[in-house]
Amino acid sequence: MTRHAPHALAAALALAFAAPAYAQSAEPVEPGKLQTITVTAERRTENIKDVPSAVFTLSGEKLDVINSSGQDVRMLSGRVPSLNIESSFGRAFPRFYIRGYGNTDFRSNASQPVSLVYDDIVQENPILKGFPVFDLAAVEVLAGPQGSLFGRNTPAGVVKFDSVRPSKKQDGYVSASFGTYGTTNVEGAMNLPLGGAWAARVSAQSQHRDDWVTNTFPNAVSPKLEGYDDRAIRLQALYAPAQDFQALFNLHGRALQGSARLFRANVIEKGTNRLVAGFDPERITTDGKNHQELESAGGSMRLRIGLGGGLTLHSITGYESVNAYSRGDIDGGFGAAFLPSGGGPGLIPFPSETAGGIHGHRQISQELRLESASSGGIAWQAGLYYFDEKYSIDSFDYNSLGGGVQTGLTTSTQGNKAWAAFGSVNFALSKDLSLRTGLRYTRDKKDFSTVAVQGTVNTTAGLTASTNDGKLSWDASGTYALSPSLNAYARVATGFRGSSIQAASAFGPMTQAGPETITSYEAGLKGDLLDKRARLSVGVFRYDVKNQQLTAVGGNANVTSLISAAKTVGQGVEFNLDAYVTPQLLVTVGGSVNDTTIKDPSLSLPKCAQCTMTDPPVAVGAATFYSINGNSLPQAPKYTMNLTARYGMPMGPGAELFVFTDWVYRSKVNFFLYESVEFIGPSLLEGGVRVGYNWGNGKYEAALFGRNITNQVRAVGGVDFNNLVGFINDPRTWGAQFKMTF
């Protein structure tokens, strides 16, 4: 496969959609009663109310509804308390935040403090974290730190995806939706009959959207934009010849072709955070090329071996690889101020067209975990973990004024090896009180180097670096049963993220940030209420991060660099309530308050390029900088809310007419570390509606839907480069969906 053309997998993925696909049917639930939720937040299956930490889940109809319009993993943002997901790369490179704690770094070797674990395999590289969401048993969001039982970079928490497993039951589903802008979302799954001790399942998804944005620049190299074709497949095989042995094999792949994120020049009105008057989301004027392509593939083998004496050995072996290339016009417009003809729209001081890519990537991971059965009120786990990743990152520069010719290429190579030893113990001290504690030692090593293949690079801080970090993390928690259906819990935990290195560029030197650590405290209540007609989870928390790795982006200096904050603090409250108001009306509501603060009087940054600074100025030599001490963390909304409501009306035996609505709100956010009038994203409220009819005892369903039905258009991110560049949220879509289960 060439570095820029990941097409080989596309044909194989297309074949997956040539035949119908199927899925598991939901188990029956007593009308007006909530089904018990079981989770694997602590690597064992248990009732969610017995887990002594904040855990929130999404599954079933909720996932189906928010996925109906062909959105990517960012659709999960705000759907549970304290979860935010955003991207400056569109579908290819999501950035996760829990309780305001995340990482805005956009470079391909950026590490994140929120770990994505897909079918027990850590997806470490941020581009891997965009793998599509389909045929899932559940999504679990675990607030951090989760440093004892999970393998990589979990100080902020874990987002955990679990696919529906194969079974010998002949069932499946196929779902197809069609909507505005030529949007299609086709997915399905089917269990395959293999006989004997084998079971298999094939799952696939294909998403498409037409190019719906017109580039009005004369003879534009990219005349139509914002479309995509995104296809993914998952093949699983389960071998279970005996009760004490099980092997689950998983192969998966993805192929994405489409537009990179559209950067829009001077889209924010100076002196405000509003979009400029007359802004049309379906128009852009840019002289650069826009293109994005991605191909990923991976596999895993998960073994469960009964050793006798109540002991079970788990072996989890994983392999992942990804190649990607994304090119866009960073100045967001055309021309330049120094040309006789000028440029636009608005001020374009100088043009910038760049691309980023990753090639030669491979990630290998191995975990061995020994688990005991509960005996005498004690249960324990212990294990070893190994991680090995290598890849190269390409940074390209192009001359928009010279026909898009390539003018620069810098290639950086990173190798990362880590190992860990861990263990945890659960103690049932009485029928009402249980305690848990865990311990993990991690060793993390990185080797990094940069080569200027074309053009120049800043060598002030050298072009090679190595890190070698070790840290002991621990947690201690307890659960007390206030009643058979209501538990109180408390937890103290620590976490760790290894050092990071970012490449030198033509504008700035290589930068490094040392390891960061977190100590977190939380307490809360969880339980079923009103004879299982309602379920409540509420908690309070505080965390302190030392030496948090932060990314200072752009500004007048046009340099992106890693810095460390001596301390950052987060505190707040979260709640989630599910309730049957009547046997036909189910309402869920969740929310969070997250108050984050950077506490480091020594940290100051240069002025942004064109915006209005609100931070206090400080003198740094002969220059004026601006203090970020006291600012909130970027992309950390203080308030979030989510709500769903479903009303079902029986229409005869096995038939139902239903209405479903869902809403998600977040308050304003800082796009960057500094505070400015223009780069504070305004609050955002998006709603959806779905009206449908199901029959045949749920076997068939037809529905009409709308996403972002109030058509709110907001800047959700910016580029602090040389003007007021921003990018916006997804447009309103209407559509229809049909689903059939077997």
C-alpha cells in the first residue's frame, strides 16, 4: 500500500455489504421496569450499582437512535455526564475528555489521558480511536483514574466498547437509513452456523454522505467538500469446546475516504464569539486542496482458561495498524494580503496548506491476567501487561499560490514500549460492606527522531529524544449497602501518563513534557428506586493533576509546543436518572458540573494572532505574554446535560407506535489554553427526534428521524494561526430508517 492511497481494504469491505446482515434480538423486559445493567468496569461482570466508581453506559435503542444519521464516534459526546469528544480532523482523529480532563494536541503521536478500549484492546494512537460504532453490546464510560486494571494512559478514564459476541443462536439484524445530503447508514450483523464447538459472527457498516459544501473559489482544486465514504467490518469466531476453555478471535478493518475538516477563514466576528453575519455553512472559498483517507486493520485473540481450584487465566493478544493522510487549507481562504489582488474572505496574512500522515504503524499488546473466584468473601486478580508500538509521522507543506506543489516534508519516527504488573483484591467484610484495592507498576519508554526530508527544520533542541518513566499507581474504594437496592460508595485513586515528545518544525524546536500524575477523590450513591421503575446515580468528585501535559497552539509565534502545568484541579458533581414515568413513558436525564482550573503562576503564552485577549498581560523579557494561571482547561464545558424520552403506544398484538427524542447541551468552552473573546465556543444545544412503528414483536421497525433539529450552527473549534479560522458542528439532517431483526 502506498503512503497516500489506502484503498486496498475498500474492495474487501464493499464485499461485506453484498449479502444481507443480521444481529441478536433483545431479551424480554417486564413492561414499566428497568432492566438490570451489568458492566465489566473492573474486569468482572457485575451489577453497575455495586461498582464503587462513576460508570455510565449506553446501549440498545439509544445507540441506534444517535447513530441513525451516519455520524462518527463524536456522536457519543455529552450522552453521559462529563464526556466530551471533539476533533479538528473530522472523522479520523477524535479527542476524548472526561470531567474536563483531556488533550487538545492534534499531532499523530499525541497521547491522551482518556483511553479507548475496544473489545479489550487498547487503541492507543488517536487515529485508531475513530473506529466506527456498530453492533455493540454496550459502551461503558469509566471516570478516571483507572490505573490499576487497564493498560494504557487512563488518568482521566476509559471509554470501553464491547461488541456483541458470536453465539450459536441463528439471529441477526440489518438496518438502513437514508437522509439529507445523500446520507446513508447501512449496518448489520449475523451469527454464522459453524457447528460443533464453534460460533461466528460477521458485522459490517457502510456510511456515506454527499459533498454538500460548494467551494466558490474559481477553478477550485476541491470544488465540492464535506462528503465521506466510511466502511468497516468485524469478523469474530468463538471456540468453546468445554466449560473451562474459550477462545474468541477478532479481525476488523476500516476504510475512509472523504473531506478533511473544513477550516473557514475569519468565520468568527472580531470582538465576539459569534459567526460572521451572513455566514452560509454550505459555502466556502478556499484555494487549497482538501482530502482525507485512512485505512486500519487489526485482530485479537482472547483466551479464557479454567485452571481448577477457582482460578481462571485470561490471555488477551492484540494487533492494530493504521495508515492515514489528511490535507487541508489551514488559512481557510484564498490568496494573501501581500498579493496585488489580496486574499479573502477577510484577512489572509499569508497562505498555509499542510498535510499530516502516519505510515508504517503497528501496535502489539499482550495481557495475562489470573482471576480467582470469590471465596470466603475475598476475590482477587493479578497480571502482566506488555505494549509495543512503532510508526512514522509525515508533515507536508504545500504552496497554494503555486498550484499546490509540495514544498516541505518532515518525517518523525516514534517507538514506544511499556510493561506493567498489576493486581487487585475485593473484600466482602459483611453482607453490607465491601472494600476494594488495586496496585499497578508501569514502565514506559519512548524513542523519537525527526528528519527533514524536504525543506528545513529547527534544530535548537535537537532532533532526537528518549524517555524512560516508571510509576506506581493505586486505588482504594468501598461500597456500603444502605438498603437492598441502594448503595453508597467512596473511592481514592491515582493515575499516571508517560512523557510526551513533539517534533521540531520549520517554525519551532522539538519540545517535551514529563510524566503527569493524578490523585482523585469521589463519593456517591447508586441504586434502583420505586420497585425498579427508576435508577439513580449521583456523585461528587475532585482531582489534582501534577505536571499536566498541555499543548500551546499557534499564536503570533506560529509555534505549537508542549508545556507542563505545575497543577490543575477539577471538581464537580454528576448525576444520571432513568425512570418510567408511566409504563409507556421512559425518561432519562443526566448532567454534570465540571469546574477545572490551571494553577501555575509561571505559565504564560504569546498573544493569539488576531483575537482579543482577556488574560492579564505579563512581561517576558522585552515581549508581552499573557498569563493562563486560573484559566479552565480547554474543551472543558462547566455544565453538560442530556435527556431522552420515549413514549410507546401499543397498536395491537406485537405492534407499537413510538416517539423518541434526545437532547444534549454543553456550556461554553475555551478552544485554547488562553482566554480570548473570539475563541470561546458558545454554548451548544442539539436535539433529535424519531417517530416510528414496530411490529412482529419488535422484528420490524420503520422510523422517520431528525438530527440537530433546531439547526444550531456553532463554531466548535478554531485554528490560532494567522486569522480567525474556525470549524462548525454537523448540519441538521432528516431521514428515514428501516430495521429488521432475525
